[in-house]
Amino acid sequence: MISSEKTAEIVKTFGAKYGAGEKDTGCTAVQVAILTERINGLKEHFAANKHDYHSNRGLLKMIGRRRSLLKYLRNSSEDNYKSVIKDLGLRK
């Protein structure tokens, strides 16, 4: 689970860089960053709980949500898309 301090830090960082300000939580880049942090947190959970299939469904829904947000970001602004991908380290 992602802590509220970590979420606030992500919103401050990505909101200032890509959004309207440090409190812009609706910006697509901020939403992608928060989802990425939640997805990475679940990786640790699945390392300890291999048979937790209910949480696996939630993980797949988050991945799909992030994918659609990234698709929207790519279609609206190619430069922001590339920089968000680079900042989050999503592509190799």
C-alpha cells in the first residue's frame, strides 16, 4: 500500500513538472505516477503471497488503467509521454 506521504511527494513532483501546479492531482502524468507506485508496491505483496488471486485481479485492473492513461497522454502530447516514460522507467 502506498503511503499518503509518498503520494503527496509524487503529486508535488509530477504536478509541478507536468501539471498546473504542485497540487494538480488530476494531471494524467500524476495519475500514471501514482498508479505506477501502487503497482510496484504490489510486486512485493505477490512475492510473499503467491496465491492471492483476488489482489491479482486488482493489479491487472490498475495496469489496464495505466495503459489507457498512457495511451491518452501519447495521443495528446508526445513530448510529455516520452518524458513521463523516462522519469518512471517504464520502458526499456
